[in-house]
Amino acid sequence: MQTVRAPSTLGEFNALLSKAGISQINGDQFTRLKAIRNKNHLISAVTRMADDQGALVFIRSAVQEALGVVANDAQNGAPSGRQAQGDSQQRAQVAQAQAQRQSAQQSRRDDPTENFDTRRQREDSHSGERHSFHVYGGKGALCFETDMTRGNLHTISLDAATATGPREYDWKSKIRIQLTRQELPVVAAVLFGFLPRCEFKNHGPEKDKGFSIEDQKNKLFVRVFSKEGARAVPVEPVDAYRIATLFIRQLRKDSPWMTSGDIINTLRAVVANRMAS
């Protein structure tokens, strides 16, 4: 991943836009941009868009929206001179306040993680917390758990255990797989029904572990395997929903400027469409 210094001036911001093939903006347009998008999210996204497709989509959409708002004002006939400057600043302040309120309200309405177990699992400062969800089957069980890669990226670890009796499972002999940066969004796309299946191999020190997830319409079918054998567990829709909230939570932590809706739309447009073609 490229290391890009956060821009501290409009000129530096525009230089990053130009490098990505995005139209540059003037001071008034930048004021509008900050009114419709959180400034910290803008700075974070613009420094990562060279390596993060979601960040690039976010910045391109935000700039286009800001340019469209300014163009509409010009067509409606804005006053000139000091009055225009004062009106522009006042409108920007009002728009920013409204955008902040709407963003907070929309996040509470749309964020699936708000309904996962307790409110303590909401996106907050407790970045070290781990959250997990178990799925139990007749022949095996799965555990999906939030995790961090060695590169400090948020991901999911998948554990699979065999059944030793009714509601009893051998977790001591479990197969454990940590999803890579490349695998996380692909698996999420399957969870949301954008891709029919996925399979990944070559996990573990000996490259002998892997897993597959298949969308069987009325349920998901998850298979985790190693040289010692395989564990296969069907996942019902309600359980798939709970698992999906963990994936959205981790994807949002690595792209904090994006809402859950932004991530879902990007999974459909960027991951699913390109892998299906």
C-alpha cells in the first residue's frame, strides 16, 4: 500500500484529485464539499484512494455532488460581492449542520451492527474488542470472529469444529483460518447474495487449509478443510444475517468514511460485477 501524506492545503488536496483523474475544485466548492461530507473522512479517503477502490468511489462521488451543488447555485442567480460571500458562508454552515444531523440519523437507521448483540458493539473507541458468532450443525460448528491481520487490517477469523455428540463439539481440534484482505470483501459479496460462491485455499504455514461458501438460496453452505479432513455446516438466513453484520463492521473499520450502505453498494458494483464478468 502506498504511503500518502495527508493534504493540509487545498492545493495538496487538488493534487491528489488530479492524480486520480478527478476534477479539481476551488475554495467555494471545497467549502461545500466539507458541508456534505465529514472533513476527517475526506482527508482519510483521499490519502487511501490510490489503493482502496471504495475510497476512490467515495471521493469521486463527493466531488461530483459538491460541483453539482455549486452549479445549481450559479444557475439560480446568486448575489455578488460581500453579500454573496456572507450568504455562501451562512448556507454552508447551515448545510454542514444539517448534513451532520442527517448523517448521524442515517447511520443509526442503516448500520446493521447496531442490532448485533448489544449497543457495546457499535463502532466506537474500543477497537481492541473482539466479537464472534457461532453456527451449530449436526456434524460440525463454525465460529466467525472479528480479528486483525499482521498488517493491522480488520478482518474475520473462521473456526470449524467437528461434532462429538448432541450439541458437543471438539473445539480443541478446530481448523482456524484468518481471511486475507483480498478474501474479506469477496466473502461479504457471497453473504449478501451478490456472488454465488467462493473458495480459497493455501491457508496455514503448510498451505494445506482452505474454505468455501456457497449460496444455496434458502441457506449458505460453508465448508472448511485441511489435510486432516473437512467440516461442513449449513447456515440458515438468520444466522447469515448475524455473520454479515460482523463483515460490515470490519469493512467499515478499514473504510470509516463509508456508511454500511456505501460498502454494500461498492461490494455489488466493484467486487461482484467484476468477478462475474
